[in-house]
Amino acid sequence: MNKSDSERIAGILSHFGYEEITDEKDADLLIINTCSIRQLSADKAYSQLGVWGKRKKTHPDIKIGICGCVAQQDKASIRKRAPYVDLIFGTHNIYELPTLIKRIENGEKVCAITNNPVICNQNDFKIQRKDSVNAWIPIIEGCNNFCTYCVVPFTRGRERSRRPEEIIEEAKNIIKQGFKEITLLGQNVDSYGKDFNDKNITLANLLRELNKLEGEFRIRFVTSYPSDITDDLIDAVEECSKVCKYFHIPMQSGNSHILEEMNRHYTKQQYYEIVKKIRNRFPDVAITSDFIAGFPGETEEEFQDTLDAMEELELDYSNTAAYSPRAFTKAGKMTDKFLSEEVKYERLNRLNEKNREVCLKSNEKFVGKTLKVLVESKTEKDGKIILNSRADNNKIVHFEDETKDVGDFTNVKINKAQTWCLYGEPTV
């Protein structure tokens, strides 16, 4: 979502004369787009602002801006911490940027944070997408779940879906530009359409409409909330030839008591049933997840349930993190239950080791199989051309081939598995 926001910001800036450059030392305007999902991300953002602040002492004409979730969350306190910042804007008002830029160009220091999202047709603004095969389309933003560890509802607001016709129009433009993979984005992507008074507007039906578009391309969607994955959505994935057989479904913990403490609206058993249902429909599907180590009050036995779940579910990959207290959240106030940093990171290390074991086991199942892949990039190594690609089920595949190029689809027979990727050779 942040990458997509940055592409939209770059596109808006290009409308009134700004051009992206590669060396920040030559910049007239510096903007950092931030994430506050964990404290480390926020700390990195402030560290970068500090570097820019020192540069501004010798180059006072430089304009500095901060946006995204840290800006939305910290608001005016940023000015106290970094008084040299010229522009602060949040997640809700990216499309006010033309007016905000004019104000700072006139010498004003601007803090423009609103809790009321600025609604507009995003197709009215140019999107400066990176040259690649992948393109992102936000279809829903915000979250209504209020997980006790998560700041997203406070920084991104409540769920807001885009009109399907607007999304379809953006997808058509993406296909015309030559992109080969479209990823539909949302904090809870399978909640798409619930805020409309129209039962026909769902993620499943949106996938069906996008699947009808002409051209050779494929579609992904992230991130799914477990209890929002409907039978109709699974049916749509099966029906639509262009939709990837891949689900990213954050579990967060393998213990039902911790899930309840997290305010996740499912139990361990319910999550297992969802995964079983998906695997029964798609033999080669990839299911990835997210897990938190060291949630407040988590016992060693409850953490062991998470390790067991990762293995029993045969997950293909998981994003992992130690619990990070966030402002405004319920868990952030459970200070009497906080675990020590030593315990959290010792558990994270074990979680990562289990992740490596499970990923390798998952990849080994594909040795001998043929996967259709999309070439995303290529490198030269020891005089050989190595193509770096991704399969329908999100597996990374490397192979040698001088006849294929970035953006090509091809079939590759897998002959070697490593922890994070597969190796193979092209087939006829």
C-alpha cells in the first residue's frame, strides 16, 4: 500500500513540474512516506528526517515533507521533533497535495492532517508507476477490526471501498501500459464492498469482472482477513483463469486465547478449517501468513502453539515480527503484561528458524513439477543470463534462458529447491 501511495504522490508531483531524481543531494523537494506498524519503521523515518535536517542547514531552500502513517499518527508533534520540516500530511489527504505544495513553495510551513478522508476519483491523477511487470491497485483502505496490537484503524481510518468501475478503468490503463501482473490491495482486501449498499459489489465479483479484460496478465489480491474469506471468493479464484492461486492470510498467533486477546475474530480451529478448504480446492496453492512473537501475556506454551501451527498448516512463507507496542492500541496499554525484549527476540529467532524449515519443506514439494512463471527481472552471472521469475502461486523461480525477457510468461520445470526460492529449466 505504501508503494502504491508513493507512486500516486510521484504522479501528482509530476503534474506541476517536479521530476523524480536518483540522488537526493540534487533534490529541491524531499518527501518521506512512512509506516508506523512497528516502532522500528517510525524510528527509521525520524532518522532519515534528521539527515535531511542537517542538509537543510547548508541548503535552506530545500523543502522537506513527511507523509503516511507516522505523519497521520504523530501530527503536530513532528514539528517539535523536527522543526525544519515544511510539510506534514497524512494518509487521508494525498489528493490535496497540489494545494499543499503551492503553500510551501510560497514559504508557508504546513501541517495538514485530517481525520476525514478526501474522496476523489483516483483516475483523475497520473500515477507514476515504476518500470516493471507489477502494478498495484488499492481497492479498499482502512480497517474496522481494531486488533488490539494494530494502529492501522487510527492511521488509515475505517474501511472505504473504491467503486468497481473506477478500479476496472485503472486496470485497463495498466494493461495498456504493458504491465503483466495486477495486485489488488487492501488492509482487509476481502472486506471489499461491505461499505456499499449493494450485495453484488464484492471482491469475488470484482475478480470476475477483471478476469474478463483482454490481454495476457494475472491478478493477485492482498491482504485477506481469515473470517472474511467466503466460499464465493474461493469459487471466484477457481473460476478465473487469470487470478493467481495464492492467499496471504495473516494468522498472527496459533493459540486461540492469544487470538482472543488480539481481538482477532476467529479461533485456531477456524483458521485451520479455512486453510484446509482452500488446499482441498487448489493442490498447488501457496498460503502465506503473518505471526507476532511475544504478544503481551503470551506464555511459552501459547507461543509453542504458534510454532506448531506454522508447521501443521504447511505454510509456504510467513512474515514474522516481535510484538511492538503502538500508541492508541489496547495492547499498548497492557504494560503489566509486557514481555522482556530478550524473551520477545528469543521467540522471534525460534519463529524465524521454524519459518525457514517450513519454507524449505514447502519448496521441496515442487521439485519435478512444471510451473508457469512470469519473468520479473534478469541478471548476468558468470557469463550466463539468469531470469528471476514468479510462479502463479508466488514461488520465486530462477532459471537460465537467453530467449526470454522481462514480462514473458513461460513454463519451467523445477529441479532444485532452496529455502526461499526454486531453480529450474524452461520447457517447450
